[in-house]
Amino acid sequence: MKKLAAAVLVLVVLGVGASRVYDWWNYNLTTPVATSSQPVAFRVAQGEIASAVADDLYSKGLIRNRDIFEWYLRLTGVGSKFQAGSFLLNRNMSILQIIDALQRSNPDQKVITIPEGFPLKFQADFVEKAWPGMGKAYLQAATDPSWKTQYDFLKSRPPGANPPLEGYLFPDTYVVDPNGGVNGLIQQQLDQFGKGRPTDLVAARGVGGGDRHPCIDGGARGEPRSRPRQRLQRVLQPPRERHDARRGRDPAVRPRTADP
């Protein structure tokens, strides 16, 4: 009877252990490193071995466990299907999603990262760096008046705004098919702006002294684009009130001055 009880106990322990191992394995395969979108440009070199790919993914914060990644490739054999080229991965992708993405690549596609806070002329420098010879073409394409007819939010721009798309070319990381030219990149940026712009965005023409859209064009001043309403309110404030607000003072309270 004691031997039977011991055997049952061993089976229970093994079952619990196997269940924990399976949960751990499944968690690492299906759970992304991050819950929010964090695009990461990634490149696989021609002939790169699976362990090197795993190291690169881990160093860029795309996977949390290199061993799980390598063991999955060994068990399934999908590592041999990886394509050389550039990819736009994301930290909210699981290992399974990343493995699937690495099997599909266009070796000619360009991965272009445009950081936040830069006006159009400097965005062109980032395009030139990632796509040599296309910086000037990017600037030229951004002056095409036909963009205004394709996107409703561009209709609020003054007719003489220069550059016409300043503040609307959303900063992000993009994968661009060279066959579509720089127009494909600009279209992706405008599409992304259309998805992410606040619903209460208003056109405040003439405010702020220029032809730029004060609600969104924080890039030229190095400001983030995340609070357009607060930024517009700040622009509309009289200079003295803006100064008081920055120093933490109540603009309604004025210091007493000595009588003349």
C-alpha cells in the first residue's frame, strides 16, 4: 500500500512539474515583451545562423529568452526559412509572431526611422541616411499640392503654407517598398497621422505668427506632439501670463508695486 501511495505521489509531482514546464514554455512563446507598440528595425544578414539571430533579437529587447527561441527553431526547423533583409518588428509581438515575420522579407525594402521633434528639412536628412539619394526627392514630394485633396485634415492648412506638410508627417519607423518611391513613405506618414491625431484638433490660422499649424507643429520647437490643446492654449496666452505659468505663479495675482 505504501509503495502504491509513493508511486501515486511521484506521478502527481511529475504531472505538476510537466504542467509548470509547459506553462513556462507557452508563456515565453506567446507573450510579448511589451504590451504597447514599440517598433524596432531589425536586419538578418545573408547566411546568419539562428543563434546569432536570437542574440540580436534579445539585445534589441524583442524576446525575453534566447534559449526558448533557439529550441523552438530546432524542434520545428523553421530557422532554415528565415529570409535575409530588413524587417520592422515590434516589442508587442510574440516569439511566434516574430518567427513568422522573419520568414517573409523583401530584400530591397527600406526601414526608415524618423524621430519625433524634427521639422521637415531635418526629416529629409533621416530619409537620406536610410535611403541614400532620396532626401531631396522626399522634400520635393512633400510640396505636391495633391496631398491636400487626399486628406481632409490638410484642408485646414493656409493656401500659402510652406512647407505644405510641415507638422503632418508623423514621426515613426516605416518599412518602404522602393518601387513606391518616397510618395509611399509620405503616404504612410500621413495615414499614421490620420490615425493618431486628436479628435478635437482645430486649425488656428495666424496664431503664433507664421503659416504653421500651432496645434501640431511642435516639432520645429522641439516640443512633443502629445498635448496639442494645451500647447494651443499656451500660444494664445499673453506673454506675461505664459511667463508666470512657467514660474509656477498664479497669473491672476500681481505683485504690488511701490507708489511713484
